[in-house]
Amino acid sequence: MTGYQPLAGIKVLDLGILIPAALTSGKLAALGADVVKVEQPPGGDRIRKIPPFAPDDLSPQHMSQNWGKRSIALDVRDETDRETLIALVRAADVVVENQLAGFWLEAGVDFASLRKERPELVICSITGFGQTGPWAGLPAHGLNVDALADGINLVWEDGKPHRGWAFTSWGNELGALSAVAGTCAALASVKAGGEGAWVDVSCWDALVETHRTEIAMTHRTGEAFSYRDTPRQALYTTYLSSDGIPVLIGALEKKFWIRFCEGIGREDLLSHHAGAELEYGDSDAALEAELETVFAKEDAATWMERFRSWDVPGGPVLDVQGFMASDHFAARQIMSGPEGEWPTVATAIRWHHTGTRAGDDLPPPPEFNVDADAVRRDWLG
């Protein structure tokens, strides 16, 4: 790796399986850490087996989350392998794991004792529901975390609920971000001469936190509050363009509404904004009908250009293929790699002073157990 690596020299031992730990250690690798992924023999982490598969029989989950890591096979149930694993923990700065609370202690790996030996050690436990509480022992597969935190999309057909398709769990994604933040904070404490930490991150907690406004309002008023109950807003909703693509407008502020009305030559609509700093009034059916006619006159690409030139918040509702085709996606350099090969998809962290992104030059995900000898040599001497 080259470029800016704020975690260079930090040794991260990833004991996790499947997605939450892979996301967490992947972001730490992108920041420059030396990440060693411990995988279970004989076939390695099950993340390698998640479909759909590409023509090379590789899983996109594995090929998008394990860049920049090294792989070693160890079975904690084997005494010799367990001794090696504990030796690696003693050599690590950070341990990432996502087993249910109590698993590692029962397996003979006592994190609490290891932290007493080395208070600077950072343990990051990222689980579905945390180390404590009635749900701590509930297995998590991402979407059941989302379901229990008002984060799943339901589609009703013939009076029956079906989960809407999602290729990722928002609980997993947000949990990994919290895990990285907590880990980096603990590492900062160590660098300042303090101790490390045992970071307890619940993916459920992370998703629940996003409902902070509704939680606060419900607690304050004593009545159930949900944004689903708020009225439609003609100035902040979607309309169909001439090519059938939903286009969002967000003209809550008076200045934006003025620019939009002037742009479309409809100053007669200016009075529909009451002039408040942010317009959160009730739905205006007459205005919605007018705007439906206005937006249907041009295609989505034209509306995008108008929003840019008029300095008004808005834009088409894009799917993945849509935003990948945009000039902004290319300009932000989020993805790199030859056409038809597995690309690197860098993190959202961009180093403005260098014009690079965290994780944009990581080596490809490792083959199973390919780094066993090198890891033992580099970490254990």
C-alpha cells in the first residue's frame, strides 16, 4: 500500500465470520492497518460461499469486503491452533470478533484476562444485539436486526407481507461504522498513553440510533411519533419526468423555491411558500397537480442539469446502475480496476490533501490460508 495510511503499523486480528466483522476490519485495512483474517478450516469463512457468484465462482461479498487482508487457517477447537491464536492476540493491537457473547471464553480464549495482561489491547466485539440484554444470545443474520429496529422494507401482496429485497443489512453497515469509530477512539487513547478498551458494538443499537428524533419525540410527549405520520409536502417530494423517472425536489427554503419558480417561468407559484425559514406546511394538492404537469414536460437528465444550474436541491431517483453511469461517480474515483475484473470499491473517506481515498490501492482479497507462514513470521517471529 502507498499513500496516506493513518493506521500504518497497527496489527488487527480479525476473528470474525461473515459480514459485520469483515466490514469492520476492511475499513481498518483501508486506513492502513495490517489485518490478518483468521479463517476456519477446511474451507475458510462462509462469506466466500455467499451467492450469487461471478463467472470465476467467487462471491461478490468476499470480493468486496476482504481487500488488503491476509489469511491464516486456525481451528480454535484444536489445542495447537488455539495456542497460536492466543499468541496472535497477544501480538495484536486490535482484535475484531462477532461471535455471540461468551463464545470465546468457552472456547478457551479469555479476552478479559488478555486485556489485564496488556491494557493497551483493543477488543472490538461487533454483534447483532450486543454483549448484554435479553437479546444478546439471539443469532443475527443482518435482516432480523433490521426487522427489530424499524429498518426493513416490507412489500404487501394479497394481504401477505414479504421482505423487500436488500443486498445488505443497514444494521450491519451502521454497526461496522460504529465499530471502526470506537476502535479508532480506543487506539487514540493508547497513543496518548492511556489504555485500550473492549468495544461492545450492537448492530441493532446502531440502527436504533438512526431513529433518534422519533425516540426523543415519543419520550418527550408520551405519545407514539413516527415520520410516517407526517403530511405529504408538495415542495419536498418526487414527480415523474417525461421519461418516467421519479425526480425529487427539495425546495423547503424560500430561496430555493424562488429560483425554481423563476427557472420554470412560473412566478405565479411563489405564493405557495409561506416564507418560513423551512417550509413544513401541510400537503398542497393543487400545487402537487401543477408540479406534476411541470415535471412531465422534461426528461430526468434535463431536470438534473436544471437543478445544478439553478442551484436548487433535487435530482432523479437513481438505482445502482444509474449512479454508476453518472459523471459524478467517475469524478469521485470511488471505484477502480480494469473492465471485467473485480474492482476496488474504496471507502467514503477521501483524503482531500492528497486527492486519494482510504482503501483505493489495497491488494485483492486473499486466497484461503495463503498467508499462514508469513503471518507467523511477521507477528510471532
